[in-house]
Amino acid sequence: MLSLLTGSLWGQRANTYLFSQEEVETEAMATHLQAVLGRELQASLDAIGEPEQMPAYLFGEPTGGGFSATGLPLALARYRLLTGATQLGPHDLRTWIDTRMQRAVGEGGTTFAQLGVAEVLQYEAEGKSLLRTPWWQVQNQTYQDALRAFLQTRRSYDPDRTETWTNADIGGRPNNYYGVALWLSVRATQLGLDAETALTDSLFARCLGLLEADGGWLDDSKNGRGAFDRYHFEFIRFVYEAAGEAGRRDVQARLRPWVKASGRLWWDLVDPVTGLAVHYGRSRMNAWGDAAELAAFFASHPDLAPAPPEQVAVVFVRAWNHFFTAQYDTTRHLVRMLDFGRGTNGYAGRDRIWGYSIGTLGKMARAGHILLTALRQRGIPSFPVLMDKGNVSRYQAFRAGNPQFGVYVLSEGPFLHTVIPLAGQGFSSEYLPVPYNLPGIELPVAVEGPLLTPWLTLANGTLLGLTEGAGTVSPHAEGLGLGWTQWHDAKGQAHDPGLRAEVDWTFQPQAGLLRYSLTLRSEAAIEGAKLAWWLPVAADSWDPGRGTFFFGPYRYELKTSGDLLPAYPVVEATGNGDLGKGARQPVPFLLRYETDFSMPAGASRTFSFTWRWRS
């Protein structure tokens, strides 16, 4: 088979599972998915040995992380949905699913653990009450009672909780968990295992209210400070699908324009090479299943989709190719989140790696089934693996006012050039208002630092940054202008040091050029402060004399000017430290521009940065 990128090393590897570059046949894709997923899932079953067993380690990594217990039976049930198989090698799938599901129920998890069990039971019930199925009739009373207790929605969502912390009714979790609780409530009610339909109604109202608060976009922050990221797409999909299952056409009608707007932004964000649309925000290091699931959703809902099913299917193909060549180790049967120079969020450590791996395989299986069904129903026997997105240069607002939240997308022809989010809170590298997906620059995962955005340390030690959205947003023909009248500390508190900031990002992708300018205007005298600005570079080597970096056949040239920051940075080799761990590739170099900082009232100072890339 041909490489996704003609001539790349990916296409020269054995067993990289690439589809043909030119054309994909629907039935050949079905066979391909079944074979690859079957082999990778069987590897875990072979390593475990027996359904009743669970080693403390699989493939060298611990197995005790959250959702691991539910992840395996759910992935196997989704594989059975895709293939119709009853066996996987020597393993009886029903035995494995039933045994592992009993284990999951016994462990008593909530939220996604409950939702996973409910989905497995939904496949058994085939849209009917579980209580009338042969499967239910052969279960003993003890297990039946345990299932009823396990699937009670109130274990995840209880509006009668008296705690005073934020989002106490979902256990203090982020807002996307309302969508999880809703899906659980709908499924548990349909199965006949949870009779509290009033909870379902209250959850529909709560989910719609969250979307209405920001014009159809989900703030997942739980405290209203802003976290507009990948969880919006999962949340709105959950609510729309749950409304369909529950027969709530009124809810779906309210959601339709928001789902369409979400679909358009998702399509604009999709990288045509990798199929990924998650370039910033929490969990960007583990979002390959998102591409497959959203492609499947829009292929099965063409009336809501931003492109025809054949085009949406290409996203699945690109994401599959990228996952199995660059993001998944077929020798270790694990995602590459712990490879050298790769980072994870704090909640996604070693104990979740196997769970994430098995969960992603399960997502691919379910999405593959939905996508294949949609293609077959529409009589699409094959489709070209070419994505025609056209050119995009636009800013999508998430929240108006001061501060403003949104995201700027620049895409031309077959490439997504960059994404600039004004989307989150704090100083985390997941949400900085800077370019993501830019050639040669890679933001490390979940670290705090002045990465392409300034940090100001006042004389009294107060640390301030340009985050929490922006005061003004000015899209223009070649990029984006931003302005701040307030700075924020790491806790989100606004400060006015009398220093106004203006930033302008200008892109000329065809010329391989990025220009950045930072202007600080002082309204009050500032003494004894410090200013820092860091540049994280994804390259193999560099020539300090010329300010040139090299990565494979590419060369990156750096030039700076202005009187705000030093012309020559301190260059640090990051190794495998936190600042060197990217979401999808290492960040070997960090350029630190740091200086003492003072300005008289009425003064203005600038820093300009030019980044050029060429092969």
C-alpha cells in the first residue's frame, strides 16, 4: 500500500496498516479494520490469559488506572458490533465480556465506567428493555441487583446533593460530565434499570442551559473561567444522540444549528494530513479516537455534516493512518504517550496507558461500524482519499464581552497551518493564546511557562500573564491581532499594572513565514520587574551562529528585533523533562528570552519575532 505522504519513511515500514492513498473500497476497509483491531485486542487477551485474571502489569505498564476495568469489555463488545464475531482467536467473546463486566460492576466505578457497562447491555438488549432478554433471565438475582445499583444515575449526578463546591451535583467534575450523566440516564432508563425519568429531564435542561450560556459552545471549566476545547464536540454529540434515543425531538431541534456550527469548526480544525482536530486544550495528547467518532457521527448525520459522507470518511482514514503509524506501538500494543519526549496530563499517568490504548481501539471499532453502515446505506462502494477543505482564515467566537474567547484557524489547500485559541484559563500550555500546529514549533503538554506569550513578574513578586481570553480580538487578512488591558495571575485574578499589551500574529504560509510582534505601552511607571518569553522548538539540531534549526529535510530560520527583549536567547536542551514533552513529538530545544524590565509612564517598547520554514 502507498504511504499517506508519498516518499515518507512511514510508507516504507512493514505492517504500518496504511490504506491506499488514492482510493479506499468500503468493504476492503471493513476487512482491514476487523483484522487490525482483532489482532491488537487479541494481544491483550493473550497477555491476560483467562477472563477471570487481571495482571498488575500488561506490556510493562500498570493496569489499575481509572476506567481500565470497563474499557476491556466495552472494547470487545464494540469489536463484536463491528464484526459480528463470537470468537477472537481462541477466546470466546461472550465469556470475556460477561466476566470482565461483572468485575467492572464489582469495582463500583461511576461516570464513564457506568456508561460503558450501559452501552454493553444496550447491545444485548438491541433497543428493548433488558429485562425481557434471554441474557437477563439467566443472570442470578444477586448480579441483577448489583447491575441495578451500579447503573443508578444518582451515583454520578444527584441534584439533591447539599455540598457547596462547584458542580457538586456531578461530584465537582467539569461540565462535560453532565453529558456523560445524560447518556447514562437515557440508557439506564431504556434498559429498565433506572426509573428516575425526572433525572433525565433535568439533565436535558442542564445540558441545554450550558450550551445556551455561550451561544452553543460548551465551557468545560466548571467555574465559568473558560475551557473551550475538544470536550465541546464530545458533549454536544452526546446530547444530540441521547435526545434521539429518548425521542426528544424538541431537544434535537434546539441543538441542530449548534451542531452544524460545531461541525463547521471541526471541519476547519481538521488537519488533512493526520485527521486530527484537537490541537490545543486538555487531552490533546490522547484524542485520536475523537477524529474517528466525529467522522462516523457526521457520516451518519449528513444533514448536519460540514461535508459529504465520502469527504468525512477521509478524516477517519487519515486519523487511522496517523494513529497506527505515529501514535501507537504495534509491538508493545500501547499508545505512545510515554515515549521519549512525549507528555501527558497529570490525570493520565502510567496507570492509564493500557486503559487508554484499549479504549481507543474500542472507539475505532464503534466508529468504524457506524461509518461503514452509513457508507453502505448510501451506496458508496469506494471513495478517493483526498480532502477538499478549501482555504480557511477565520475567527470563531465562543464568548463575547471582556474577556473574549474563541479560536482563529488558518488553513490553505491540503494543509492546516495553524490554530490560535483564546480558549482557556491559567498559564497552562494547553490553552495559551499562541499558534498551535505550526511547523517547527511544538507546545509541551500541561506545563506552565511564558511559551510564546509574555510573563511579567512585578517587583513585589506577583506573576502575571496574557491569558484568560483577550480584551480585543482583531482578525485581519493575514492573521490575528489581540489586545489586553488587564493581565491575569495563575489563579485567574485580573490585575492592572498600568501596562497595555498588543500582539499581532501574521502568517504567509505559501512563503513559509510567521511574523509576531509584541508591543507594551506603559500608563504608569514600572520599576524592578522582570519579563520572560520562551520559544519551544521541535528540531533535530541548530546552528547558533545563523539562528537556524534543522528537522529532517526542513530548515527553520529565526530572527528577532526590538528593544523589549534580548536579541540572543539562552538556548536550553530540554531532554526528557517536562518542557521537552510534546503531545505528538518531542520538544528538544527551548529558547529563553528573559530580561530585567522597567518603563517610565508613557513609554512604548516592542519585540518582533520572525520564523521562516523551508525545505
